Amino acid sequence: MPTCKHSGKTDPDNHLSAFGGHMMLYTNTDYVWCKVFPSTLEGIAQSWFEKIPRGTITSFRQLVILLRTQYVANISRERMTGELMSVVLGSQESLRDYISRFNMEASNIPKLQQEVAVLAMMSGLRGGEFKSYLGRKSFTTLAEVLGKANEFIKSEEIGRATSRRFVASENNYSSQNKREPYKKEYPDRRDNLQPKKDWHGTNRGRGSEFKNERRGKFNEYTPLVASRTQIFAISQEDEKWQRPPKMYNKYRDPKKYCDFHRDHGHLLHPLERQY
């Protein structure tokens, strides 16, 4: 027995279609269809059928006419193929979603005109490779267009997946290779360097700005009763004096001799401030 039911509140054509499809599996005998059909009615539809005078219905076709006339207000308006022109691809809609929506609308049109449906789909596409492809071809059925659309959908989705994977790998690479700004573990000695001047008050050659003046161990010292030159003359043989490195300036003055460096080039007293 058919399981479909009609209560008089829905489209009678949908019920007749479901009933006919089920009955065709068993028999095509007209009077059997007329005997079985009342069992599929319920509610107000069942009440309506019971009020039909006996002997009025002579064929299943006549029963169909009576049912459709009684519930004509519930019959859906037959849609036209031209209505597909209003199905347009959304600005944020993917090709897959558009094709699915278009196909659903086309399925609700009983007398679908294939060429008009193909034209409607082309009009609904807002540019793109698929629309250009359809413009170069001459498809006459919607099935052909849907088959090609499926190929473009696969290509589009593979491209999107590849793009997302590439962006993700780029971000991952950037985050892994992002280094913190270099921090000095020790203060740069050059930060506090000042140009070193000779006893005339001028800088001592190229790069002298990177040489720092020699500083004492303490900030304050006991005042001396004699000059450093005099003190050195008395105690120059003392082992506590640390000898300076040898001078290599080839432009040294041979007329000047430094007792501390024990070499020519300058006198002792201009260098007192170093020691």
C-alpha cells in the first residue's frame, strides 16, 4: 500500500505524482487505482471524498479532475524557464553554491526549455573563466553545462586549497625565522669613546675618534707635591712602572726624546696626563 498521505492542505499534484509512482510498481489497472486511492486521504480530504455520491466516479482520471478542482488553491503555479534569468551569482557566492542553487530552481520547472536555461545560467554568471568558456562553446542542454561546471568547480577548489596552503607555509616560515632585535650583552665601548687629542689640542690622526682616553682606577687622588715628570725622573728605575708598547709612527721627531717610552718622537711632559 502507498505510504504517501494527502490532507487537503498541500499541493494535490505532488500527492498524485507520489501515488502514481508507487502504484506503477504493482499494477496499471484503473479500477485498482480507484479502490486504493481513498486510503491515502486523511483529514478534510478524507471528509471531502466521503461526500462524493456513489457511482459518480467512473475512472481514475475523473477522480484526479475532482481532486484538483477541489484543492485548486493549493496547486503551485507552474513556473516558466524564463524565471531562471533572476538567478544571479552573488558577490560572495562560490561557483559551486551558484550551480547548486540554479539547478534546484531549474528542477522546479516542469516544462524546462534547455536552451533558455543555458542562456539564463550564462547571464547569471558575473564574468570569470567559466562564463568565458561557455561563451566560446555552443551547449544546447543544461546537463552539458552542469558537467563542465563540475570540472571548473574542482579546479577552483584545488586552486583555493593550494593558495591557502601556500599562505600558511609562508606565515609559518616567517614566524619561525623572525628574530628578536639584536641586544648587546655588553656595552659597546665605542659608545663612550671621545676623540683623543695630542698636546696641541688636535685630534691624533684618522680614526682617533674611536680611541678612548685612558682613565684612572679611582675618581679622586691625593694631591701631588711634585710634578709627574719630577716623580718619574726619581723613580724611573722602579719595577712598578709598566712600560708602554713600542711606538711605530715613522713621522716621529728625532730631536725629541721621551724618557718614559725610551724612544724618539716627543718629550715626556706633554704625556703626563696619560699616566
